[in-house]
Amino acid sequence: MLGAYPVINVLADWNKTHIFNPTWPPHARFHIAYGSVIAWSAVAIAIWLLWRRSTEPEVGVRVALLVQLALWTPFLYLTLLVPGTSLSLGAASPVVQHKIAGVVIEPQVVIAIIFLLLIAWGYRLASRPIAP
């Protein structure tokens, strides 16, 4: 599950609509690439914490949960936190938007919710005591 974010990030952002978009200022392209590398690094650290030998394996599970929450939850609130931002690519978007009860739901929000549900399920499974 942790490895999904870097893959989706490369598919969604490392193309002509984002990082290689000639209309974006170079500094904006730097920031999205920088953010990607930070996210990939956080995922690598969380995976290492999950797989390492430890007397406290629950620490790795909790860190993996926190990393995934940090990566996926901004899709739910960032546009409200930073006015003028949008998840939509507008007319350049190859993806169709959906409306639910008159509210536009971007595909990224749907994907984030699906992953958050899977993350909650995985955390619940990982947190169960192991029967002797």
C-alpha cells in the first residue's frame, strides 16, 4: 500500500501537465519535483521501519500510518486551506469530473478516500494482537 503513492505520483505529476509543463515557472516545477522526492523518501523510510527487525514493531506500523495520512489527506482539505488552489487541470484535464449532490468531486479526492479506507483497514489488521 505504501508503494502506491510514489507510483501514482510519477504517473500523475511527472509529465507535460505538471513537472514538464513549459507554461509553469521553473520554480513551481522545482517545488513539485522537490515534494515528490520528499514523499518518496518518507515512503522508503516507512517501508524500512515496517520491515526492520525490532522489539517495537508497532512503531513501524504507526509511522507507516502517519506517512500515508500525510500523503493522502491533503487532497481532502488543501484547497480549502490555500484559497486559489485547485485539484482541477481545467480544460487540459483528460479526466472527467463528477458531481455528487451538486458538488464537484475531483478524481484525486475519490482516489484519496479509497486509499484512506484501505489504510484504515490495513492499520486495523496490523494492530490486531497475534494469537498464540
